[in-house]
Amino acid sequence: MAKDRIDGERYGIHGLYEGDDRVSSDKLPCVSCAIGDLFRDENIRKLMSSN
């Protein structure tokens, strides 16, 4: 996936993930998860609802 970037005054999203798409870290190759799993995690849901 391409990286997000700020182009002048606009922020462009160049890679969207959803559902069972897997994301991983280029810094920590052992870190990988499905996006859907993140949103099912109770701690993540609490963080999202606190804003």
C-alpha cells in the first residue's frame, strides 16, 4: 500500500484497509493483524468511543 501524505494543504489517503485486510508494520515485521480484529477488540472500542 502507498503511504498517506500531506500534499500542500491537502492530506491524501493512498491506502485504505477494511474488514479482513491484513496490515503489518514495516518496522516490526512480526506485527500483523486484520483490521476487523482491531475493531472487535474491547480496548480499541473504548478508545474510539472516548473521543
